[in-house]
Amino acid sequence: MSERISGGIVLAGMVLLLSLSGCGGGNSGAHNTRVTIDSNPTGAELIVAGQMYPSTPVTIEGLVPGFNDVVLMKENFKTTDDQIEVVEGKDDTFVIDLDPLVGYLSIDSDPMGAEVWLNGEERIGLTPMVKYPLPVGDYTYQIRMENFYPLDESVSIGIDDQYSKRSTLVPMESELAVLSRPGGASIFINNQLQQSNTPAKFTLAPGSYLISVYLSGYAEKTERVVLEANKPSQVQLEMEQGNVPKGMVVVPAGEFIRGEEKTAPEEQPRTKIDIPAYFIDKAEVTHEEFKKVFAAHKVPEGRGHYPVTGVSYDQAYAYAKAVGKRLPTEEEWEKAARGTDGRKFPWGEDFNLLCANTLETQTQEALPVGKRLEGMSPYGCFDMSGNVYEWTNSLYQPYPGNTLINKNYGQIYRVLRGGSFMTKNFDARCTARHFDKTDAARLDYGFRCAMDATKKK
């Protein structure tokens, strides 16, 4: 026996409640509805009408007509709440977009303006690129720029990550052809002897180079060349006959301005003096050259082309004598550094960090000889400002006409010139004088040699 009551039927002493609102798939067939729910991207977990489905797309029959709440969940995507409207007697399809969880990619390069490509397929911008949003995941990106080698990187982007990287692009090399007239000359690139004689070709990174050629019986010829990335270049040097020794330049006879009035007392007076022609080394004597004379000298690893340091006057004097040269006088050193126009530094009036290795550059050590090409003197000498102090053959004496008293003047001290990596630029001026005992061998003491112009090596 049964009894009808509101909302149910009493049967055998039990009450069976009939849902009036529907229960999704659990009430399949109660309503003539059929919907397909998909997501973009697919493969999301779905909750609708209280029931979970493992992966979209999902087709559900019997949902209650009207608005139904749906929840979609997928790894690396935001959980999405939405509603779908179900219509009685109608098949329908709903596609719900999922918003990815993102991190941010910031890429810069030197030089700037390079293209950034994602996964090798999509160009996403130019450097510097700031906070480019990317869905969470693993990526590769490539930085591309004409005449530079492409750079590939991998990156894992997490939720709200702020990935940032600056990369230096490597320019493609250039081919340089070096020719001379006459041919068969030794070739020096940035003062370093090459294995090949002219004519020869070299593959070099873009940049500024000093190309020199030398042949016995001719004066060394030098020219500065600026190479562009991935662009072939050629230089032809015509040498003049002369007896200038290898690795030296000639400083012609004549007047130059020595000294300065308004700096240090020992530099006074500023006056013109006339000296004969002479030869002087283009560069400071290196460890490699020093060892050829003094076999016991230990060359620091990889430093053969660096200036020899920790050298006393006595050692410098002995080396010069052994190779048939001598140390320059103060006057010779200053003219070779300064030229004839009375300039403050070998390159001009104003100090330039690119021209000299001094305390201001913070290298804290000597650099290879000729590294600062921009600091070349009017006669083609390198490192006459900074790098290492250079011994001269002159005693520390007052200049003629200087009546100021200095207890250090006399027959004990020899003069060093040029300043060093340990001194400020004031001491690296062409007129600056430093002095020390002949057996002093400070860490920043080195030297270069000179010769009379009438003497053949």
C-alpha cells in the first residue's frame, strides 16, 4: 500500500524523495537535453551539476534546463568558473577558453635591437624586451642580428616568474688581406709578429687594428684598420727605404717643448730644446724579449707579450746594452711621447680612459703592450701614458733655469717616466717626472730602449 505525500511516495514504510532540480548525469534521461562541453585547450577536468569528468570534451545528457555552473581545471591554467544555458530538446556545444598561468620574460642584448624568436618559430620582439608574458612551461629562444652569430638559450617559466637575462652577441669575423710593397715583409698585428709574410690573409674579429709591415732595409710602415663584422677588407702598405731597426720608430732631429710651468716644480721651466734624431722602441720591452737576454727570467704563463715588470734601472741598462741599444734620455722620452706641440698626453690635452692604463681604469695590472691603440703618440709609440713606469738614463736633476731647491736632486736617483697602472693620470702626463734608486724594482717598473739614429742595428 502506498500514500502520496508532497514531494514523495511512502512505500513499505519508506519515503523515496524525488529530486525536482535534476542531478546531471545521475539523472540521465529525466530531461531531453544533450550538451557537449569542451575547453580551449582541451584536456581539462570538468565539474558540472556536482559531477566530475576527467577530460574535456565531454558530452552530457539529461542536464536540467536553465543555467548550469561549470568549473574547468587544467595544469598551468587558471581554474575557470562559467555558466552554460541548457535548453530542453536542444543539442548544444560549449567551448570555454582557459587563461594560462604566466611568467614574464625580459631579454636584453649587446648590441641592442636584436630580434627575439621563440621556439625557433615566432618573432616576439626586439631587445631590450621587457616582461613579455608567456604561459608557464619550457621554452627555447634565439637572439638574432645581422652579422652576429645567433644565440640560443633555454628557459623554464614558472608562475609569476620574472626571468631576465642580458647576453653579449658575438660578431662574425672579417677577412683582412695584408699586402706590402715590396712584398715578403714581416707582418705585425697590434704589435704582435705573425707567422705569415706579405701577402697574407687573416680572419679577425671586428674592431680596430694596427697593421705594421717590416722588411730589412726599409722603414717600418704602420696603418690603422677598422674591420666591420662579416665584411672583407684589404690594406696595402708601401715602405720607404731606410735603416730604421725592427720594432723602433725614428724621431727626427729638431725642437720640441719640454717641461710645464703650472704643475709640479721639478717640471719647470717650459721651454724649447733641440735634440738630434734617434730611434726609440714602439713598445715597452716584454717578458718574452727580456727572457731572450736573461734566460733565468721566468715568464708568467700567458704573459709573453706583457711588459716585463719589477725591473730595476741596473737590469734595464744591462738589457739595452746586450741588444745593442741604450736607455732613452728624459728629453728623448718626452719628445717621443709628446711630439712638438707641447701636449699634455700623447693623444692630446684631455685624459681619456680608452687611451691609457692608469689607476682610473681599475685594471690593477699591466696590459699587453700596445693594447691601448688610441693612446699612440705622435711618432707611433704605445703606452707612454700609463701601463708601467719606464726607466730613462737621466739622473734626477733640475732643468736648466730651474732654481728651486730639491734635496733629491743629485747623482743618486734615475728618472722614470709615463706613470703606470698604479698611478693616477696626473703622473701619466708627458711632463711628469718620477725618480728612484737604480736598484729599485717596483712592481710597476719597466722600460723601453733607444738608439742613436746614425747607428745601425
